[in-house]
Amino acid sequence: MSDELPIADYDALPIGGIESRVRSLEPAGVEQVLTYEREHGNRPQVVLMLEHRLEALRAGEAEVSEGDPAVQAPEIAPGTPGGSKVSPVTEGPPQNPPSQGVPTNPAQPRQ
């Protein structure tokens, strides 16, 4: 069914790419993409964006524009650091192992 959508390679597009490409669709096309999204990915931010676009088109508050089919907006802004921020500087204090079964543990109660 994704081959029948008015947006090429829909399933591979990031949200920014979908947002740009949906501007070129008539209400029927937006409705088709919205139905597909609800049945497949059902991503809340995409569903909400498509619903708002459809409402704006039907109310005459938005017009069909060319959009940019080449837009492949990244999900994360370039230059945004990723990965873990854990390092020796940020790790927590050392902890004693649990007292049960470790006879050399100083925190283990003695009789």
C-alpha cells in the first residue's frame, strides 16, 4: 500500500520530510496518508501534523503549495552530540557489594 501513497518513499522519510512533502497534497491525498499512518506507524506527532494540515486545508486556512520533495530533514539537528555522557568524571561514588555472602566486606555485621 505504501507504493500507492502520494508521497514517494513515505516509510523511509523522517518527520520533517513528511511535513514538507505533505504541503503539496490536496485534502484527499492528506487523508490517504493519514489513514495509512494510523494503520501502520501511528506516530502521534505525524498523525497530529497530518490532522492539522487536513483541517487547515478544509477550512481554507492553508493552500496547496509546491512543498519540497527533496527535503530529507534530519531527526536530530546536525552538530547535536549524541551518545552517553558517562565518564569517570560523571560516575557515581563507589558502592560496597551486598553484605550477604561476602565475608571480607567491612559493612557485613559480625557476631
